[in-house]
Amino acid sequence: DTGVSQDPRHKITKRGQNVTFRCDPISEHNRLYWYRQTLGQGPEFLTYFQNEAQLEKSRLLSDRFSAERPKGSFSTLEIQRTEQGDSAMYLCASSSYGGSTYEQYFGPGTRLTVT
Amino acid sequence: AQRVTQPEKLLSVFKGAPVELKCNYSYSGSPELFWYVQYSRQRLQLLLRHISRESIKGFTADLNKGETSFHLKKPFAQEEDSAMYYCALREESGAGSYQLTFGKGTKLSVIP
């Protein structure tokens, strides 16, 4: 296991198209997070899963965004009807459950460019 | 809502000089604070957390609840410390939230 992986690493799409990103967490981690990072900003939280349950959603996650984690393993993030403002780096992270502290391990990110 | 402020976008220091990356937060409870680092062409990774009270790669950070600060310090900067540093906050344990709130980051450049 080489850590959190994300696919694709880069995506260029035209405005109005739908895109889907995949995240594979570290195998024993049951928590999975999605963040978005735009230029000059730190990562901003989008949503969080514990196993297959989506437990938190940010107000940043408009109705054009949907995330799933159907079997509690990999997760997908879909953006429908993309807009130029969706251009950003989409980061996935995972962590394990339990203990008094925890660490979120980040993937390399998917860079989305909407033209 | 919680907020994390990193006032410096860029900090340049000479090799061997002390480093202090500032982080202030706004949160009414007792948060957990973290420093994450991103080296060139690498992914974001945890550097240290306030609960552990540990020193990683010579860096330390003390949570000052009175000043709501969590500044990152190192007595002698090394060239390999050049990276992007993000301060992050998590709501207090038991609040049910696991999201991290990040600052905008500070780019540290160590001049040889």
C-alpha cells in the first residue's frame, strides 16, 4: 500500500460537462475526506465519510456535487454541469478510527481545469 | 465558525537563522491544532500536532490558548525546510466533526 491514490491526476473539461474523480484510501482506513484547494488558498473541506456513510457535508458542496463511497472503500466525487469556478485541486484524505489523536493522510490530488 | 489565519504568505530566512511561522485561530472551544507541510512536488503531510507536544525535524509548536496562537518554530533553518506550511484546526474532540479548517499557508524559503 503506497498511500492514498487519486485518479485522474489531471482533468481538463469544457464548461457544462460532468466529471468524476476517484479516491482509493489507505486500505485499513475507514474515514475518507474530500477537500478542494484553489490557488493561494488552503484546502477547504467538502465532505466526509465514515465507512459508507456520508456524515458531513460543507455548504461549499452545492447540489451539482455528489460524493459516494458505496462499499466503504474507494470514493467518487462527481461534479455535474461544471463551471469555471470549479477549477481547483481536489484532494482526498483518509484516516483510521479510534484513539485520542488521528492523522489525515492526503492523496496527490486531482487538478481540474474547466475551460 | 472556526477560522485559521496565517498572516505571512511568504517568509524568507537565511540558512541557520531561526524560523517562526505564525498561526492564529478563532474558535470558542478547545480545538486540536496541526501543522501540515507540502514539499515541492509532494503531497500534503502532517508535520506535528499540538496534542503530541513533540519535535519533528527540529520544529516545535506550542498552543497558546490565551493568544489563540499555534506558531511553528525552529531554531536553525535548513535548506530542506523550504516548503509550503499550513496550519489547521479541528473542533474539539467529542464535537462530532472531523473536518480540518486550514489557513491559507505560508511559503518558507530558506536562502543558502
